[in-house]
Amino acid sequence: MKTAQDIHSLRKALRLATVLAAASVGATFAFAQGTTSSTGSSASGTTGTTPSETRSGTLGREGNNTMSGADKLSRGDRHFVEKAAMGGEKEVRLARLASERATDPRVRSFAETLIKDHEQANSELTSLASSKGITLANEDKEDRHYKRLSDKSGTDFDKDYVSHMVKDHEEDVEMFEKESRKAEDAQLAAFASKTLPVLQKHLQMAKDLETSLKR
């Protein structure tokens, strides 16, 4: 049979156990809350932006990266590249024909000068076009003037060829002068300025030959 002292000691022990249990539950709850808050803050800190901002930034960078050199060129610059390349190829083909078919040695010499100068200019322009994402079309195998010249010989060939070179180089000089002044692309402007004096020299040579052949 328990004494009054024993009962008192038992009650005291029960109260202590209850207090300790409550304290343990409170600490566990507080720890859980702290962990949840910390995780949320960390996730927020990692993103740093809203989903819409992230998508917008990514799309912007992708858009810049996918823009080709051709897209960056103005319409006028692109037209110049394509027209100058096509014209240069045609003049080389005609000059090769003239170097074989011309009767006058001065015309053959002129044709050989055109081959050398235009092949160099064409090579530079092709490299420029490639660096800007432009694929140039193949030379025009169906050039009507080439076919007409192919059917001629002697002085008739010489006069027709030289007359055509005067007309072609007048157009070339005009086109290259315009590009050297108005090109939006600095590299194309530099190419046009560098090539222009060569074309002007060709034009003068062709005019002199045309005058000489008419005598």
C-alpha cells in the first residue's frame, strides 16, 4: 500500500514527463516550419526571375544567335553582292572567249587583263558573300550575248566584244560607285571602293579600243 509521500512523488514525475513531451512536440513543429521556409526562399533565390522573364530572355538570345549574315545585310547590299558576282562571272567567260577568238592582239591582251582582274575580284566577293551567309547562284550558262559572240569571228567579233565591254563596264562603274558611297555594310563599301578604280581602268581601255577599231 502506497504512502502519501509515494503518491506525491509519482504525481511530480508525471507532471515533469508531460512538460518534457510538450517541449519536444513544439521543437519538432518549429523545425519543420523553418525547413519549409528555408526551402521556399532557396528556390526563389535560384530562379531570380519569373517564368515569363526567363522565357523572354532565352528567346531573345536565341533570336540573335539564329540571325544569319544574310538577314543582317540591307536589301541594297544583298542586291549588289548578287548582281556584281553574276556580272563578274559573265565578264570572265566572255573574256576567255575573246582571248581565243579575237583577231586583234590588243583585244586579246585586253581580254587577258579582264580575266586576271575579274577573277581576283570575283574570288574576294565570293569570300565576302560566304562570310555573310549568302550562297551565290551559278554563272548563267545561257547568256545570250555569249551565244551571239560565239557565232562571230574576225573583226566583227572584236568590235562586238569591245562594244559590249564598254556598256558592261559603264554599268559596273555606276554600280560600284553607288555601293562605295551608300553601302550599309562597311566591308562591302571597302570592297566596292577598292575595286572601282580597276573597273574605271577597264572602261577606259574598252573605250580606247572601240575608237581604234572604228578607224
